[in-house]
Amino acid sequence: MSDKPAYHLDIAPFPGRVRVTWRGQTIVDTTQAIKLEEGRHTPVYYVPRGDARMELFQRASRSTHCPHKGDASYFSLVSADGARAESAVWSYETPIAKSAAIKEHLAFYTKDMGADFGIEVVVST
């Protein structure tokens, strides 16, 4: 049994590599990711926008609020052939102080989170 409380928020630089693919193309490849562990959820890897192919991202109108991280804005992925993954990516552009490390980083919905956009996040150490 874990000694962590039911809810916790741990944010730390990730020392490995994170690659994100969608529709057969790499959209992120970074060694500058941040690992966020929250409650009992699967860890989420936040990647810097500078390591993403931002030409494939289109701002979405969706937004949500988390009391532990702040307001999230969303992006849809759009391929050259017009395929879309609506609101498949989120970002905290102005997070609350305790989550400041993830500011302007990107996170991706995956099948493990219950969203099947075909996004694959591959983490290696």
C-alpha cells in the first residue's frame, strides 16, 4: 500500500525522452518533459511547445478549470489531409503558483485516459 495520500500533486523534470506520435508522424520529440503525478491518475507528461510541431496545433474553444493547476486551454490536432483530433491537447498557460512548472507546456489525451485520438506517448529513460 502506498504511503501517499489519496490526493497528491507531484511535478518534476523527467530525465528521459518523450515522443508523441499521431497518424504516423512524430509531433513531439523532447528530452525536456515534465512528469506530473496527480492523485491516483496515470502520470501525465507535459512537453515544451518549442519541441512540438505547432503547425499541426489549432487553438480550440474548450477550456476547463482544475483547483490544483488552474485554467486549461485546449488545442486540436489538424493534419495536412484535413484529419482532426478535436481538443486532444491541453495546456495551462497561466497555472496557479504550485503548478507553475507546467506553464505553456502541452499534454495529450491517450487511450489510457479513455480518449482514442490515435495519439501515442512513448516514454523512455
